Amino acid sequence: MSTLILAGAAAIRSGLLLNPVRDVCLNDSNDLNNSLENRVDAAHECMLTKNRCVARFPILLLGACRRLTLKSRHSASVSESFEFSNTENARAIFALVLVNFVGYFYASFISPLLPLFLDRFSLTLTQVGLLTGMYRLVGIFVEPSVGYIADHYRTRLFVLMGPLLAIVFIPLVGIAPSFSILLLFACLGAIGPHMLYPTSVGMVSAYSGQHLGFSISLIEVGGIVGFGIGPLFITYCVGSYGLEYAPFTMVLGLALMVFLFKVVPLPREEGLKGFGFVRSVKEILGEAWPSILVIWVIMVLRSIVCQSVFTFLPVLYAREERSLISIGLIVSLFVLSGTISSPLAGALSDRMSRKRILYFLLPGAMACLYLLLCMSGAWVYLGAFMAGFFLWPIVPLGVVMAQQWAPKGRSVVSSLIIGLATGTAAMVMPALGKAADLFSIRPVLFFVWLVPLLMIGLIRFVPEKQ
């Protein structure tokens, strides 16, 4: 401070501050209060006197201090705003993760209960394939339409109605009197996850900043955790109290819905509200449709592999006289392994080539699926965990790649990559079920083991957008 004062005094003695002082006073006069304006006027009057330079120096110093104060306050305001924004973003992403957890928690009830349905209704493997296929075929009709509406209007209807449908209808399969009613309840409940997934994944980009891959992987983890814990929960409840008590499990979900209604944010509009259907499709896909088509085919093939595991492994192990809880644990390990690999792959995808990650995951998935089919005893649990570890991260990577090519329709393109792909793969399940009736389950699963080879060949046709 003493150095500043000496420098200012020297400048005053040399007369160099006469004009700058006048400029500073004129520029700051609109911002200072009346008292400061009076000082400026007094200082201007002093310019005609012998001591005019000495009078101007305090004003110059006061103006400089005021500017430093305003700059400091502005920096603090920006910092506080940034911190508040991060808190809001984290809260929104947590809400979307919880929505997916609840929806997929109830959606997971069907697969571990297939052996019970097989005995109760004397089902063939073709009917089992039809049940799991129709359960996922709903996505063909639900997800694209919901994604289209979500990109045009700001509404929480789909992201909240999705888990509610799963909560209400999936537990009712425990009291279904016939296979047709069982199929009806499963399809109505399946609408829920297919309704919430494209909406939540489309919303996350508004809160993810530069970490889109990691944020989408967190949404995926929410669904994976729910889908992994659900089989353990329902097999314990049904094994302890009987299949007819399954409807009582909806009480937990309805209680969570009260909380979700309070915390789920409104989605962001994509600027397509005034567009018609054809114009919207052109605006969303444009010249990117060949890349999105290849990504979609890869997701279809991946869904065929996962749906085959969910459909036929529980029946295979039930015929090998494993307990219902053991089967539920195998399915849960296959699913829960994605809670580790999906965030890891998502974080890496924000820093390196996603195609390289896929080239690593697919050979690993083939190796682990082969080991799973050859293993027996307790080694089956390890094989199920490792197979899921390599298969689950493919989903968030595919979604991020598709959203980068179609940023104006994130919900629509997410529904195509997930819902339409899952539904298309579901059409194959009855055919695979028929093949399992003819040749037994294990040969069919060995055929499915070869599917990742096609996926590896297709990756090279996807141009990666940086």
C-alpha cells in the first residue's frame, strides 16, 4: 500500500493524473452514491486551486478500491452459483437413478419365477419364450412413441407413470389364474420400464455437463441394481410365503412413489414442439441415420444374448435341481456385475474411444459365456458374474454414441437404441424356445454364444463422433 501511495504522489507531482482522474470521476459518477458524487464535484472544483492534485488522489484510490470490491463480490457470486448448480444437477441425476431402480426392481420379478409358472400352467419352452418375448416386445410400441412425445413436451407423466405401472401389475402375476392372464399382467407391467427409460436417459444430458457417458452409466446402474436385487427379493418372499403373496410386495413401491413425486425434475424441451412427425424425424436423424442403424443392430444382437440368459438359464438350472433361491442368486449376480463395469466403462468413455472399449468388452463376454455354459457347482456363480460384467456396459456406450449423432432427439434415439432393439430381439425368443424344445437348452445357448462375433464385425462400421 505504501508503494502504491508513493507512486501515486509521484504521478500527481508530474501532472500525469489530471486527465485520468477526470475520466475516472466521470465513469464512476453513475455508479457511486450521492455522497460520492459530491466528493467528485468537490474534487473537480479543486482542479482550479493550488491543491487540486492532492485532492484528487483519495478519489482515485476510492474508485480503485470500489472496483476491486465489486470484482470480488462478482467472483464469489459466480462461485456460489456454480456450486448451487452442481448440487441441483446431482439431485436431479439421483432422482432419475432412483426412478430406474424402482421400475426395474419390479420388472425383474418375472425371470426367476419362470420355473414356478412352468409347473403351475404346464408350459412348454415355446410358451416360456413367448412370455419373455412379449414382455419385452412391448418396447417396440411404447418406447419410440414415448420418446417422441418426451422430446416435444415438458412432462413428468412418463417418468413417474413408468415405475407405477410396474409396481401395480408385475406383482399380480402371483395370482394369475391362467397363462393368458399371466401374459396380460406381464405386458401391462412391462410398459412401465419401457416408458421411463427413454425419458430418463433423454433428460440426463441437461444435468451431466461434460460427463455424459458417466451420467448415463449411473442411470443404467440404477436399473441394474433394481434388476439385480429384485430376483433375490421376490424369490425370498415367494419361497417363504408362496406365490399368491406376491401382490403384497407392491406396498413398498407405492411408498417410494410418494418420494419420487417430490424429487423428480421436469425434463428439458428439445426445441421440436412445433415440428410435425416427418420434419421431427429429419431434424433428429438427418444424415446420421446410417451410424444409428449400425448401433441399433449391435444393440439388437446384445439383447438377444441377454434375453436368452434370462429366459433359458433359470429353466436349465431348475431342471438340474437347483433351488429357487440359487437360481435367483445366479440371475442377480449376472445383473449386479454391471454396477461395477458400467460406471467404469462410462467414465472411460468420456476420456477415450468408445469403439476401443467395445473391442475389449465383446471378446471378454464371449469367453465368460463359454465358461458359464461349461461350469458346474459353485463356479456357476462366478461365471454368471463375469458374463454380466462384460455385457452390461455395452448399453450405456451405445446410448451415448447414438445421442452424440442425434443430439436434438435424445429421448427418441435412446428409445430406438434400447426399446426398439429389445423388442426386436424379443421376436427371436419364441423361435429360440422352439429350438430348445427340439434340441434342448444347452445347444441353443452355445449358438447364442457366437452372437458377439457378429457384433465385433459391426463395430468397425460405426464412425465415432468426437
